[in-house]
Amino acid sequence: MVTILPVGQSTLTRFYSLHTFVLPLLTAVFMLMHFPKKSA
């Protein structure tokens, strides 16, 4: 699902920065949800 849009450099940079921050965050949440901690 890749969409190519004529966006400005500033918008692309902001989207890239947000994506690189949100992706690891979602990954961490996914890990915590599907792999519960065995130790308290």
C-alpha cells in the first residue's frame, strides 16, 4: 500500500521523522500486547 503524492520536502521530512518515531512505538506496544511479561 504505497501512495506517491506530490508533497513538499518539509512535509516529507516531517512525515519521515514521525514515521521513524511511531513505528518503533507501535512495535513496542505490539510486543507488550502479544508477548506478556513472565516476570513481574
